[in-house]
Amino acid sequence: MSNMACSDTEQHVANVEAAKKGMLSERDFLFLAELFKALGDYTRVRILYALSIGELCVCALADVLEMSQSAISHQLRLLRAAKLVRYRKEGKNVYYALDDDHVRNLVSQGLDHVREEG
């Protein structure tokens, strides 16, 4: 049953059918929405950008972003939960990095998009 109000629905039939056929599962949509929610914060985006340049500890991130270590740690917990960053321990030090190249590509492509002219 179609709720389309277009006068010429025939031109849309193939795209509508393709979109219906390609729909994701509810789980995938929820996880994708959570990913975008994690990316939708000014501080978290700054952290991701800093980590796209290289691995950093919390105190270095706090220095780069001119924020408290506790504020950075809070945001890192959210980014870890969203699987956007990972950490490794070296003695008493904990170093953070982007989780994988997909995250690096998200940051890079997002920057390319916002810097486009036109």
C-alpha cells in the first residue's frame, strides 16, 4: 500500500522498491543512530580529530584541548562504548587511539564534506 502523494508515482517505483528491499534491521538502525549520536558532540569530535593525528594519553589530550583530565576521561568512556576509540596500557600509562581505519575515514570524510565549497 502506497502513501505517496506524487502525481507520477511510476518514476519512483524502482527507487522505492530498492529502498524497501535494502532496509536495515532495527538493531542496525539503532546502532547507527548511536554512532551518529556519539559523533554529534563538539568535544568528542575534537578528541577524535586529535587522535586521528596520533595516539595520546588523557593528560596529553587535556593539554591539546585545554580541558580537565576528568572531562576528557568522561568523553573517552563514551567514545569507547561507541567503539570509536581503543586504549592500551603501558605500565601506569594509558594511551588512546582511534579504534580502526573506519573511524579515521569517518573523521577524514566528514572534514572533506564540511570543507567542500559550493
